[in-house]
Amino acid sequence: MIIHLKKEADKERIAELQKSLNAFYIKRNGNDVLITGSGMKQVPDDIQKEVQEFWVFDTDVQLASKTYENKTREVKIGNVTIGGESKSTILIGGPCSVESEEQIRESSELLKEMGLTTLRGGCYKPRTSPYSFQGLGLKGLKLLSKMREEYGLNVITEVRDASHVQEVIEYSDVIQIGAKAMYDQGILRACAKTQKPVLIKRGFGTSLKEFVQAAEFVLSGGNPNVILCERGLRTFETYTRFTLDLCGVAWLQEHTNLPIVLDPSHAMGYAYGVPNLAKACTAMGIDGLLIEVHPDPSVAKSDASQQLDHEQFRGLKGQLDSVAQSIGYQIV
Ligand code: PEP
Ligand code: MN
């Protein structure tokens, strides 16, 4: 249940109520908000006069639900706003991993030249094998931050465990939680304690309910700036790396108030399919696209097969502009 308290409630009383209901407390649009589990269906008699408004739910998809707020939340990424009334699809580009200053500078120059705003690059890579390239860590974060300053780009990069959260907050504009890390309660709780936007990638075996409940950890802990990212599920199919769940995206758009980013690069696993998938995603009226692009994909240290080269990425932008325009959106 979500409860908005009347304005009269003072701090002491809010704390008392929070304790007696075993609830989370957040401030949302000027309201004092208490959140309990969805098992609670009625406001206890003794607090009824202190309640302004309340919402009852069937499941623990609560703060993220359209039942609570029926418009997509606005999330600010540096100087760019997605969600709300913006009708903007942010095209996030950059390599899978930050590999060197030269490489990430080339990516930054490409985005700048194309009038784009947001650079991605992993520094703490959640690799499947311990023998693969694990990312440059702090050195990579410092390179991203240098690019952010020199090129005026917003930066998104991932955390692999909770100990990375503070560093990533310091050097970037969006914290990415990877598909394998999205169940990590330490990461989710640490991300709840900041106001930095958090992009949560859906695990490849994660139901929509579990996915949104991961977001609820961050929202109920006090950070309203959550973005969901669909990046493909594992199915019986082996010819593509994963299966992009566009039906799931339609469900999220209908039932949740969180901005949605789609990642066709990781879903497809092969560069050849990425442009058409990106167009299909854009046609759904989404808040962002995450596309891996590398100055020379053949030598990329991670996800080489799926990264576009610069020429392909430039070509894609023109196509996405037309698709976006046809539904009243713009690529930013
Ligand atoms: C990535 O974005 O490079 C990445 C590793 O993604 P995912 O967590 O979706 O596999
Ligand atoms: Mn990758």
C-alpha cells in the first residue's frame, strides 16, 4: 500500500507511523509517503484521519506502477530530460568497454560530431569468464570523466558490485546495473541512497515482475530516478545471442511509470541485426536506445561481434531520426 499523509503530520509522527506500519518513507512531489507491502489492503482505523490518499495493490509493483502515477516519470540525465512529456529518445552510444584514452576519445568525437549527448563505456565488466578482459576499473572511470569534461557529454557506466557505486557516482551521470547484477541487493540498496539516475538492465531470465521489483528497491529506498532497460532474454534460440522482449516492453509501457531504454546490441549479439532492431525499438516510442559502437569492432576487447563501426552508427542515426519523427519523437 502507498499512503500519502496529510500535510499536518510532523517528523515525529511520521517516524512513529513508519515504525508501527513497518513502512518505507519517501518524499515524493512534496508529499510525505509511506509504503508497505501489497499485503496491506486497509488503512488501520487509528491512522485514518492522518491519511490524505492511499493506493492498494495486487503485487509489490507499487511506486513504479501506473496505478500510482499514470505518467512516465521524468528523469534528468545531465542536461537532457527523458520521460515525462519530453518525447525524446536518447541515443546512448559508445563501446562495450573503455579500452584506452585513444579509443574512448574517438567515440566521444563521433557522438559530438553527430550532436548526441550520452556516452556509454564499461569499466567494471561483468564477464562470464574470469580470463576475459575485466575492464580498466578506476582508470577507465577517470577517462570517461575526462571525456565528459572535454566534450560536454553525459556518461553512463556500470557497477559490478556495491563497492563501485560511490566511484561511479563521482565520475558519471547514470549508474548502470547489469543484467547479471540486477538481483544484487547491496547494489540496489546503495543506488537507493543517491539521487543519481540508475539504469537497471533486465536479467536474461528475469520475469517482468522481478524486474520491476528490483526497481522498487531503489524507489522505496528514496531514489526516484530509475530507468528500465530491456536487453534480451535467454530462450531456446541459439542463432541470436538473446531474444529481445518487445512484448515485455509493451507491458512495461502500459503498467509502469518508469522510462524505458532498449538495448538491441546485447539482444542480437551481431552487428548486422542491430540497425533494423533499433528502428523497431524506436517505433515503440521509447525513452532511450543503448547501442554499442567501437572505432574498430574487430579488435574490441569485449562484445566484438555486436558493436557497430562509426560509419554504421552514423548511418543508423539518419534512419532513426525518420522513424522517431514519424511518431512525434526526437532522437537526442
Ligand atoms: C553491457 O552493457 O556492456 C553489458 C555487459 O550488458 P548486460 O549487463 O546487459 O549483459
Ligand atoms: Mn557489452
